[in-house]
Amino acid sequence: MADSGGLAGGAGGSQGTAGGPGAALRASRAPLLFAVLVLGAYCLCALPARCPPAGPVPAPAPARAEPPRASRSPGAHGLPVASGSGRRRFPQALIVGVKKGGTRALLEFLRLHPDIRALGSEPHFFDRCYERGLAWYRSLMPRTLDGQITLEKTPSYFVTREAPRRIHSMSPATKLIVVVRNPVTRAISDYAQTLSKTPGLPSFGALAFRRGLGPVDTAWSAVRIGLYAQHLDNWLRYFPLSRFLFVSGERLVSDPAGELGRVQDFLGLRRVVTDKHFYFNATKGFPCLKKAQGSGRPRCLGKSKGRPHPRVPEAVVQRLRAFYRPFNHKFYQMTGQDFGWD
């Protein structure tokens, strides 16, 4: 709040020079103006990414060349070798959520699989760019060979009301992957990311609650995203539960190979990505890849992954835990999985 003090101090100096009610009024408005500016900056940072610019879309890198398939003999990983140069297809599977749940880690781990071709960036087609049309969307996809799966990740789909209907219109057979995490920890992580881009934000508690420790402010996106049961209700209007796989963000850290095994099973793929691909980086507190895609060197996710969280008072944490508890229990019942957050 040093900036706020600077603004107030500047106003106070004017009052001393000019003297009068007008200067005093300006001084009293300075902290309010600062708060408005900070909250405005937060809203801008919290907006989802924009669509790629209109015009010709650069073609993704071509699929890796592989020998033609003459038989069903297995390739280097024990999988049948696909043939042809490949073509762009709509994704057969989508990672639809949630933000700060571990979706980037899951995508990077899955890209180790030779039968998965994933779009690296988040296209935000089903939430922000739908007016561009399905042909435009397909043009963004990497080329895939026979037997390969096209995968796309945009975590904001899970909390976008129109997304389930739009994805169902593309293909009701789409497989949907949702990475979920303790909603309190997820909200603090969300706040930490925004704070790193917008220093000077109000405290986490000031944003999470109205009037001090009053009612929880579900209008704040960091809180609203964690109402998983409410969002899933909307999706189940269009897709049966069998089209979903719910991945534990906590187990993705503690047992990445186990969670990746579940994902590969869900996608109908052989378990190629196993514990031999991971090592735990104690400094970051996250698993890293022993060999990243296209490289023989170990690789961890970027600096933004595993950043330290700001200290949040225990009273704030406990209030949020109590708030989320009934929503968590309903989510456990809906999915048939107890994620152990309570």
C-alpha cells in the first residue's frame, strides 16, 4: 500500500499549499482512486486469452515421419506404426479444466506418448472464438497419423456455460478430461498468479469475502471456479458421466505415473508413459520429465509452475474450507470419487 500512501501524501501536500475544502476532498478520494485502479488492473489480468488474429493461420509442424504400415507389427514403443502424412482432425479428447489444477503439467506429460498429438497453445475456441467457425478451429490442429489422437487444452471451458453444448455439437463422442484440485488451494494459486502480474492487489481475504469476513464472494472468479459440482451439472445436460475422466491434481504431483496410467486407459492407449519418465524436483516441489518431447535432456515446467503462495491467514482458509465442503461432497457423489479435500 505504499503507492496508496504516496497518493494520499501528495494530496496532503496540496492541501497544505492550497488550503481549503477542495484539497481535502481530493485527499480523501485518493485511496479510493488507487483501489479502483488496482481492481481494474486485476480484472484485465484475469480475462481469458484472446483469439489468435484473423487471417491465414500458420500451419502446425507436420507430424513426425514414420515408416509405412505394412503389418500390425509393433513399433519402438510396442504400438502399431501408423502410416501416411496425416491430416488435421477435430480433437477426439479435450482437457477442459480447471485453471491452476495441473492442466499444463498433464498436457506436457501426455505429449510424451507417440500416439498423442496436442496443440501447445490454448485456442479458447469454445468460449471466446466460436464465431470463427469449426473449419478455422480444425485448421489450428496438428496433423495426426492413423491411430493417433488429437488433443486440445483450454481450462476455462469447464466454467463456460456455452462450452458443453458447443462441444457436443462438434462431436458427442468427445472424451473430456477435467483436472481438479482442492478448491481452496486452487483459489490461492489463482490469486498468486494474478498477484505476480499485478503487484499491489488487495489481500486474498479482501477479495474472497464481502465486508471483511462476511459472505464468500462467489462473483470472484478465483472462488467461483472451485464450485465444481455446479459446473459439472451444466456439462451433464449434454454428456454422460462415462465421457469424463476426473484427474486429481494432488495425485498428479504425488504419483504422476499412476494418474497418467488412468488417462492413457481412458483414451484407449497403451501405457507408454510410466514412472521411468519422471523424477521429483525437490526445489520446485513438482515432478519433472527425465526426457522432454524431442529432447534427450530432463525438463521441468516453467518458472510460473510451483511458484510460492502468499501467506493467507488461517481464519480465511478455514472459512473457505467450510464454504466449499458441501459443494465438494456433492462433487464426490456425482463423480463417484472422493478426492480427500475435507
